[in-house]
Amino acid sequence: MTTDRPTFPTRRAAAKRNRDKILDAARAAFAEPGVEVSMAEIARRAGVGMATLYRNFPGRRELLEALYAGEVDALCEAARADDGQPPGEALLAWLHRLFAFLPGKRLIVAELLELSVDDSPVVDGSRARALAAGRPLLTAAQDAAEIRADLTLEQIFDLVAAIAKISSDPRYLEPMLRTMLDGLRTPAAAQLD
């Protein structure tokens, strides 16, 4: 006996595709500066109905947490990627990614904190997760004498975050970030450039 109904794995794959479409649409919508993004707008952009949106994310807070957690996961995964660069260059590339991550998440974090009765565990734990992921990069770069040994990853994070918090065009901020990152190099490593 055959049936025209989709099998369970097919429905599960379709549900994952819908969830991914919702997250992609929300990520793009929240990246647009100055745009008010409603749940209905996200559903429209994703090409799904409101029922599908709310089945995946019962509320706005759950959607924002999923977006933020996914971005933090990608940042942490990037720290573990080995692309064969010298340790100092791998750290600096990862810090560039951190810099790109920070400004776009400010709106999401602000809204998450506003929607949460208590502190958001997703937001609260993200810095610790990113620090844990990046610490081996810093250690390797410092052990190779490519990055100054007198700074902690927390201090470097705070420097990157301070530049990222400046409201300005990325073309204005990039030379500032480059100068700060150049200052992380040891004198011997700087002479090799």
C-alpha cells in the first residue's frame, strides 16, 4: 500500500528549510540600519506563513536568541578553523571577524535585553564562549612571539569592542582597527611585514 503523504524525514527536512529561511530573512532584516522589523515582515521576507514562523519561534525573543546564538556559534567556529596561516595572522583575521560581528548585533542585543525579564543567558554567555574559542589563537600567537604577551584576550576584546561601538562609516573605523591590530604585533613580527 502506497501513500502520497511525505515521509517523516522529508517533513523534518522541510521544517529545517523553513527555519533556515526565517533565520536568513531575520538576519538580513536586522542588518538594515534604522529599519523596524516586525514578525510579519520577517515571515513575508522568508516566504512563510505566520503559523510557520510561530511554530519555529513562539515569540520575538526566541527568534532573536536563535539569531544571536547562531552568530556567536559562527564566530566560535571561525576560531577553530585552521587555514594554515601563521598564528598571529590567524588571530588578527579572527579579530577582524569579531569586529564585523559586533555592530550588527547591537540592535539584537538591546532588544533581547529589553524583552528578557532576567538577563538573557544567550547574551550573558556569549562573551565567555567567544573568549574560550579565541584563547587558543592568542596563546599560539604569543607562543610564536608574533603577538605581544602583555595583553589578555579580554583586553583585546575590549579594544575591538570600543572601536566597534563608534557610530560611523566602516571606512572611517577600518584604519582605527588596523592601527590597533598592528599595535598587538611584537616588534620582531611587525618588522616582517
